[in-house]
Amino acid sequence: MVSSFLPTSNSQIQFRELLEDLYKGRSLVDFVAGQMIPLHSTDIWVVCRGVIGLSVVQVDGDESLLGFAVPSMPFGLPLTMMERDCYQAIALSNVGLMRFSLAEMEKSPLLCRSLWHQLERRLRQTEAILALVGHRRVKERLEELLLLLAQEMGQPTRDGQGIRLPVKLTHQNLANTIGTTRVTVTRLMKELRQDEWLSLDSQRYITIQKF
């Protein structure tokens, strides 16, 4: 199972309070699920609500999922080594983002320090994704990925018996992340449902039962 490496929710709450205090009156920029987030060389986005999928488009057109930006996490071209033409950020749910320029960041040491702690979360997440790809059995890779997503963005179910993922990930998304085919992921998802390891609700959201 993925180790519990994420900071407490209190640190995320403190960071959101810091943003609200430093930038009172600034409106969030809203995007709907499936919408591409515009990326500019001098802008950094911070997620305040929702989940962003970060990916790179390969030369052959295949898309590789790099990770997820969840509430309090920053993302943007200044924070990646990827080329602008192949790096993309897509709203996986309805999201609310706050945008900062590099100039604003440089003027606020407190904001820079706080964003650095959130970048550490992103780094740990990336390392966890790289580590799970090392599993020889594809089923283990898929289980580890779903557990990681549950830790990053999961919401406890009302009965407390599972963790629900608030985004709809396609089988192709999952396959790209763990280095396999969509057909294989579809088969394994069916097996995990039969094993009651996970379930799907009427809206096709995943709930992990064995967490």
C-alpha cells in the first residue's frame, strides 16, 4: 500500500487562509470539467477547488499523465521542465483557481515559502507514481495508483466504509499512467469490482472499499 506521506489537512487549510488574507478581493478563475487551462510563461496557478490533471503529449500523439494538482497545489509553465507545446493542464472536475505572476511571487517571501511546501507535495506524488510503475504485476500498479489518488483527493463516503474519488478518470487515463493498455485496465477494473475492492456509483465515480 502507498505510504501515508501527505501533510495534514490543517496545513492545507492554513495555506488557503494565507492566500485569502494576502489577496483579499481577488476573484477565483473558474473552469468546468474537461476544459484546458491556459498556460503562460510568467503565470503560476494555485488550485483552490477541484482537481487538475497534468500531462505531456508525446510525439506520436499519446498522452502521458504526469500527476494531479489538488487544492493548495501550484502548477504552471514556470514550475516544469516540459516544453510549452506538449505540456498541458486539464480540469478533471469543476475547478476554482487563483493566478499569480512571477513578479507577485518575488514580492512575497511568505507566499513563496508556502508554495514551496506545496511543491514538495507535488514532488512526493510524482515519485510515488514513478515507483508504482516499477511493479511487475499490472494489477498491483493499478491498485497502488487508485490508493494514491484516494490519499491525494479522496472523500470518505457517508457510511465511512470507503473513499470516493471526486473525478472521473477514463480507463485510458489510468492506462497511460501505469504503462499498460486501456483493454487491460478495463479487465482489471472488472476484477476489482468482482473482488469488492472498489465500486462504481450511478454516476460512474470510483469508491475504493479496501483502503
